[in-house]
Amino acid sequence: MTNFLPIDFLLTAGCAWLVIGLLGLVAPRNTQLISKMLFPLGALVGVGVGLVALDALGGPAQTAVLAIGLPDLPFHLRLDNLSAVFALLLGFVAAGISIYAAGYFRKGEGTAPGLMCLQYHFFLASMLMVLLADDAYAFMVAWESMALSSFFLVTTDHKHEEIRRAGYLYLLIAHIGAIGILLCFGVMTGGMGGGGGDYSFAGMRAQDLSPFWASAAFLLALAGFGAKAGLVPLHVWLPEAHPAAPSPVSAMMSGVMLKTAIYGLLRVSFDLLHSTLWWWGVVALVIGLATALFGVLYSTVQNDMKRLLAYSSIENIGLITVGIGLTLVFHAYRMEGLAALAMTAVLYHGLAHAGFKSLLFLCTGSVLHATRERSLGKLGGLIHRMPWVAWLALAGVIASAGLPPLSGFVSEWLLLQSFLFSPGLPHPWLNMVVPVAAALVVLVAALAGFAMVKFYGIIFLGQMREPALKDAHDAGPWEKAGLAWLALITLLLGVLPSTVILRIDAATRQLLGTGLADKLNENGWWMLAPISAERASYEPLIVLVTIAAMLLLVRWLVRHLYHGRVRRTTAWDCGYHFEGPRAQDTAEGFSQPIRRIFEPMFRMERHFPTARDVKPYYSVKVEDHFWHWCYLPVARAAGWVSTLIVTLQGGRIAVYLMYSFITLLLLLLVARP
Amino acid sequence: MSASIPFSAQLINLFAAVILLLAFAMLAQRRLPQLINLFALQGGALCLATLVAAVTTGQVHLYYSAGLTLALKVLLLPWILHRLVRQLKVKGEVEALINIPTTMLVGIVLVMVAFNVALPISELSHTITRGTLGIALAVVMLAFLMMITRQKAITQVVGFLSMENGLFLAATSATYGMPMVVELGIALDVLVGVIILGVFFFQIRDQFDSLDIRHMEKLKDN
Amino acid sequence: MISVSGFLGQLFAIALALVLAPLLSGWVGQCRAWFQSRSAPPLLLPYFMLQKLFNKDVVLAHNASSLFRAAPFLIFGCMVLACAIVPTLSTDLPFAPAADALALVGVFGLARIFISLAGMDVGTSFGTLGGRREMLVGFLAEPALLMVFFTLAMIAQSTSLATIVETLAHRDLVIYPSLAFAGIAFTFVSLAENARVPVDNPATHLELTMIHEAMILEYSGRHLALIEWAASLKLYAYSCLGLALFFPWGIAPGDNFLALVAAIPLLLLKLAIGGAFLAGIETVNAKMRIFRAPEFLGTAFMLAVLGLLVRLLLESRV
């Protein structure tokens, strides 16, 4: 052992997470030990992972071979720049979530804390392994461990019927996706052309696939990783599983696990496959746009705060996929400069989303703990009781709405810039369709603002809709620390885009051969000008400082020149004395314009009160079209096929043996060389 | 870079764009009298485009066709249509079969199709304004769309006339106008067509007490 | 690289915006009254209003939170930043690189989020209603506005406002048909964004129709003053943006002091005409139902997209 490479450190970190998890089993019911010792330790390891990944960025790829696994099938591991970017994301976000989790898990909630600790750290370690895996075998093992551990985490409260159902759905779709990935690897090993393929990624890179098989591999990867990431129509597990899981787990799944799917997609389409075809990009672009629009529209009409965020995650994954599609199109036409721009937008949005979405999910966790209420219709006015959570959530909300000066805006800005400079594509149709796609991206971003105002305004602002909310309390110190950490990430990603991009540029350079670093270095660190300062520039720090300075200056001036007197009184009630908290807009009411304008997009069941009702009530239930279009028919068909198969089932062993015998006979007859 | 095309061609492009804009405005317009006015404006823009082409190329017959457009499409036909609306006492609102935003969305898609379809054709043309061919095609398609999505017979006539505007623009931009005989023939056709349709309107109304074309469905054999 | 004169010019532009913005609002109000054959309020009315409001006590609802109190300052800050970015007198603005056209839309969006949240804060029925409607108008107007900027950015090959204006102002006489589409779309969007007549009516407190007024119903004193001032700054920013993009003549190219001085009366003239035009639009149109607003802004969006397509068809290959 000459020197301790970053990859060795990451492996040690993975092992450390496993050990921490196992330590949880020593005293599974000792909440004090687990939450105040083990989770903070896990967070520390997370920070370590992030720092090491940051250090490894820009360096040469490092490989390692682990002797574990099957005989003659060792695990190949590799830490390159792409892995490092995602490991960075994993480490830093996991640190925040772990600190928060130290204050979150309490006695007597569902699974024993020790078991929970094991599952959680196993989940972290398997995600790290996914990023490091350098052969199909190790990747699939890590991928499946990730799916399983997260399944157990989702079903923490397994006593509830609907949570078990959500967990089942999640596992089902995770496996459909896994089949897609497995087949994709199968195609890429080159087994098609005869001769046993090499299952390691290095072998796949060396393969020269025909366009047909390369396309098949890409589409399988898109379907397989899309199922994990939540692309339509394989998104249905996401809005079920995220609300079911405890908040730190939702945060981890939404913030980090979805990104591993993005990592996989990038790995396959840019690293393992070489001959990019332009229509791959169009497919990804269209699916991404559909996902983004679908996600954001549904997120605006949700009444459960965690479901709202889950749909918003679908939207963000959609935007990332749009970026991947754009990168593929540019890459296929050898416009590498623009491809680098779009790729940077993809990576940046991955980082940004990991930060702000984890932050928002953790905030819902605090609200949930303080009020035991998930439904927006029963919340309100929590900024008075939980100022810390409210103000930190505001950072997440602004970033999620894609507004300056926080992180969400930077990636959206980069994405739009790459759209904007797309003319010049040698394909007239693409030339015209791409700007319209940009318009849809903007619509999605603006709708995300609507959803976020609804989320924040209904939970934290207004009057308390239920009397019980008066007893709500602010988050504890651990939780506050976790939230503040993630808010800090969101802020830093927002105001220091150039610095961050210069670090993650190594990954872009690795995948595309060119990056943005040269252009960025021409200007100062405070300025983001990916092409040139005359063409487009953005200085978030100046924006932030100006607004903050104006705020303080104007406040000082007004107080100095005039006065600072304040009187408190009741709000104006329009002369109508019965205006209580119930007169506020409900969560349903807030989204009414969306339901009305985009009516065909929703499947709604509404009940309107009439003048003659004894007990008038209004209700609206919005359902996912995809259930009725895709899933229920499939389920019905499966049921129908099963009833046919039932007739084969006689119960007598002799008959079963005969089936086997006949099958064997037929095979021997048919399958001849 | 754009300075390389001559000013007159730029002017023609501008008028072509205005014609397209008006075609869209007609698609979005709910009121019948305004619709007819928009049609008259479209005729005006067409007339100006033809006039510019005439001045540039010095072809005499283009002056004639500009004059013809002015007389027929800006003055005579709108006047006839307005009179028809008054005499038939049609309600001012245009009823659309599909709601207007959706129609506009379809319209945008049609424009994209038209522009792309026209690209290879316009490569064949040698005139400086061949870019407007795509616009002309788009106007034709939008007029078609209007005829499909509207219920009143009069709007269908306006759609028909607007389509003719598109064709005329195509002719002017691609080949600097058709031979005079063809042009005169078309003009007469359109005029006679509108007059005959006007007569039909009265018949339709007498029969059904309405100008809603859905009533025509009753005419089929059962 | 940041010259002193440029910096002074920037400060001057901001100061001018702060002073001129209420004047513009007053002028529009005056024109509106004239067109409607009413006797007009004094031109300086908005200044008197601001003075009065700053002197008054702030009356807060019991339920108002810290966000409610911070929001007016934040919104004001956003609008000042916006005015600093928009080229009004010259294109030599040290602030211009801070935010290009896309970021400008973002800054407006930030202000919108804060005002909507502030509207929801007290928890009366009107506030939430206003917040929801504001966001409705916002998510429809933003794509249209960005499409307008996209068209312009394609002409100038840049999203930086200064570069766009410079390209448009100092060019050979070239007609861009796409600009006609973009211009109309921009007018639509500006009307909606500034709570002007076809979408909202700034002069009414009629309960069922208002958007902007509904949100700020609970504000008083200096908070209200700042919000009103920010609203007029927004109108000023949009007007200057429209003038700079579609009538860019007369904007000084660099730190040429004489050109800068010459630009001031021209700007005043253009603003006066623009304000009268706005008042004219408000006079001949009636306010539409709130659910016609999507149609109105949808049209703006279509026009902007059409402009983009026309740009690609007619102007890209030449």
C-alpha cells in the first residue's frame, strides 16, 4: 500500500457506513445511542465522501478490483469524474440528511431505530457502490441492494395498508426497471454478435455496436433508468412511495436516489455507447418535456404536502432529461460546445435539485412532527410557531421555483442558454421544434413557481386552519442544523456557479471531450458567462448583494427620514364578522385555475353542492390518467391471463410432472442445432 | 448579415409576416364584423406586398393585380360580406367547434409544418422573396383550419377567401405573379363564388332559420 | 474595466428611475382621465401619495408575520435591480452583466413570489385569492415574455440586454418582421404584468375583479408606499424595456457624455408617448373576465412563438 487513493477512501467510507448500520443492531431500541451517536457519525462520513469526491474531480480515473463476489467474477470499481460528481452530491446531501435524521427518529415509531439505522446506512453504502461499480455485475448487485434497502425504508410504517401497497408498487416498478437495465447491459456486452461478451464496463466501451443494437441499448437504458428516475409513464410509484416513507428517507430518495438513475443514464449514453444518433436526443427531449409538464401540473393540484413535492421531483427529473436529450442532439451533430453547456446544465440541476428538494422534504418532516398533519387543508400559519423551518423552507421554495439568486435558477439559466443557441442545427425541423420546447421548459418553470407558492403559502402563511396547530413547536437543534446545511448548499450553488462549474467541468470534459472551463476562466469567479460576456452573463452574487443592500438601505432610510411606528390591529374583514381561518383559500381552491385551464390533463371527480343539499359539501379528487390508460389495463390483462392459467392447476402432482415432461420433450424436439 | 437582402424584399417579407399575423388574428377573433375587417386588412397587406413587388421588378401586370386586389378584396368583398351579415341578421359571435386556445395551438403546429414543407420548394425558386412561400403555405393552412373549426357559413366563406389570399401571396413571392389571364379568372371566380354563396346563405337561412352549418348534416340520405 | 463614468451613469440611471417612475404612473393616470373626459388628477399625485404614506403609521394585522414586513423591502429591491439592468439612457451599464434578459425575468419572478406570499400571509380570503391570481397571470406571462426575449436574442446573438439594444439601435436599416410579432406580444405581456386594464384594473377595489389590489389590501403606511413605488418602478422598467427594444433610437452607445445628455429628453418624450398609448389602450378596452386572461396571454405566447418561427424562416438564412 503505497498511497491511499480517493477510491480507497470511498471504499472505506462505504464500509464505515455498513459498520455504523450494523452497530445499530447492537442495541436496536436504544434511541439515544443511535440517533445521537450513529447518525452524526454517518453524517461525518458523508462529509468525508463529499470532500474526497471534490478532491478527486479533475484527477485521473482510478480503478480497483475487489475479490468479493462469485469465483472468477470479482467486482471492478472505478472512480472517474462522472462518478465523482455524483459521489459529491451523495456525500454532502447525505451529511445534511443524516444530521437531520439524528433529531428526527423518535421512540416507538414503526421499525425499531436500530433496524432503521441499518437500512439507512446500507442504502447509503449501496448508492455509493452504484456510483463506483465498473462492471455490470457489481452495478446490478449494488443497484438491487439500493432498491431493496430503500423498499424497507419506505415501508417503515408497515402497519398501514396503503404504505405496504406503496412499497409493493415501488418494488414492482424498480424491478421492471432493473430488467431493462439488465437487458441493456446484455446488449452492450456484445453477446449478440456471438462470442461471450465482456461484462465489465471497459469491455462495453470497447464494443462497436451497430446502430440498431446501440439504439436498442439506449432505449432499454432510458426505460430502465427512467423507471427509477420517475419518467412518465413509469412514474407512478414516486407519488406513492415518497409520502409513505419517513421524511429523511423521502429526502434521500428524491434528492439522491433519483440522481443515481440519472447517473446511470449518463454513464450508458455518453460513456459506454459511442455512436450517438440524433433521434435518441429527440426521444429523451420529448419524454423529458412530457414528464416535466405532467409532474408540475400534478404537483400544483396536490393536497398532500409530500405528494406535492414528489410530483415536483418528477418535474425536475423531466427537466434533467430534457437537458440530456439536448446534449444528445448536440453531441450527435458534433456541436460539442453546446453539448457541454447542456451537459453542465444537467449536472448542475442534479446538484441543485438534490439540495433544495432534500431541504423541502425535511421541512415537511418537521411540520409533520410538529403537527402530525400532512394534508395542506389542515395546516397554515406555521411561520409563527416554526420560524426557523419556515425561513429555511423559503430558500428551498425559491430555488425550487427556479428564481434567482438561488441554485435552481442557475441550472435553468444554463439549460435555456443551450436552447437559445441551438439554431444552426443541420435539421430544419429540429431548428423549429427546439425553441418551442424551450417555451415549454419556461412554462414548466413558471408553473413550478405556482406550485411552490401554494406549498409555502398554505403551510406556513395565513391563519392556522386547525386549533391544534397552536401547539406546534419549532424543529430541534439537530433538525435545524440539517436544514441549515442543505440551505447553505442551495445558497452556495446559487451564488457561486462559476466556482462549482469549474469543479464539475471535469465530468463534462470526460464525457464530451470539451467543457466550459476555458470560457469561465476568462471572467471573474463571480460571473457566469459560458459563451462570452457579451452574449450571456449572470452574476448571482451581485443580484443577491444588490437586493440585500437595497433592503437594508431602504429600511434604514425610511426609519431615519420618517419613523418606524407600527400598530397592530385585526385584519380588515370587509364588514363581515365571521371571517375565520375557514374563509381562507383552501389547497383545492388555490389550484382551481390550473384545474380549469388544463382540464383535459386531469382525471377529476368533482362533487358540487346544490341549493337543496341537506349537508352541502364540495369535493374534488384528481387522479392520474396513466393509471387508467396504462396500468389498470395491464393489471386486468394480467388477471385475465392468470384465470386462464388457473385451469392448468389441477392439484395432482402427476399432472404437473406430465407438464414438465411434455415441455422437456417438446424442447428436445424443437431445439436442435 | 441581414443587410444583404435588398430593402424591397425586406418590405415584402414584412407584409407577408403581417398577412400571417392577420391570419392568426382571424383564427382568434370571436366577432363576425371584426373578422371581416381583419380580412379586409389582410387584403390590404397583400395589395401592398404586390405593389412593392411591382415597383421592384417593374412588371406591369403586377400593378394590375395589386389594383385588382385592392378593389376586390379590400373594398368590394368586405362590403358584400358586411351587407350579408346585416341582411341576414347573423348574431355577431363566431361559434367555434374547438375552443380558441386549442385552435391556436394547432395553428402553431401547422405553421411549423408549412415552413418546413415549403423549405425544399423555395429552394427551387429564384426570386429574392422565396422565404415568403412558407408563410403563404401557412396562411392557406390556417384558413383551412378556420374553415374546419367554425360553425357559421359566413366564417367559412371568409376562410375560403383568406385561403385565396395565401395562394395569391405564394404566386407573387415565388414567381412574381401568375399570368394576367389566370389572375383575372381567379378574381372573377372568387367574386362569382361569393355572390353564389350569398344566395345560398339566404336559402340556408330560409330552410333552417339559422346559418349554423351543423344543420346541413340533416341533408344527408338516411 | 468598470469605468468611473460608467458607474456614475449607472447611479444616475437608477436615480432617474426612482424619480421618474411615480411621474410615469401619474402621467398615465392623467391621460386616462383626459381620454375618459374626466377632470384629471394632478401629475404629481403619486409623489403626494408616497409622502403621505411614508408619514403614516404602519397598521399591521395581528397575524402578520416577519415575511409580511420584509416583503415590501425585498420587492422594492428587486424592482430597483430591474431598473438598473434595463438600458434606459445608455448601454454602458456596469450592472448589465449581472443579469441578462433571462435573469431579468427571474428577478421579476422573485418579486412576484414575494408579493403573492405576502398576500397570503395575513390569511384573509382576498389575500389568498389575489396571490393565486397573480401567480396565474405570472405563469402565463413568463413564457410569453421569454419567447419575446428569445426572438430578440436570436437577432442579436446574445441575451445580454445591453448587447441586444446596441445591435438593434446601431444597425443598418433592416426590417425584422419578427419584431412586429414580438412587439405585440410584449405589449400584451406588459399589460398583464403591470396589472393594467384588460387583465386587471389598478383603479378599482371591486372585489371580484382585482388581482394586484387584493394582494396588498392589508398593507399600510411605509409598506404600502414601497409597494406602490415598486409597482410604478415595474411599469417604468417595462416601458423602458419596450422602448429600448422596439424603439431603440437615441440610446447612448457608450460612456459618451453628450449622447447621454441628449438621451434624456428623448427618453422623456418616448415615455410620454408610451404612457399616453398605455392610457389609450386602457380606455378603449374593458377589463376581461379572469378566465379570459389565459386566452389573452396564450395569444401573446403564440405571437411570440410565431415571431420566433418567422425569424427562423425569413431571416436566418440571409
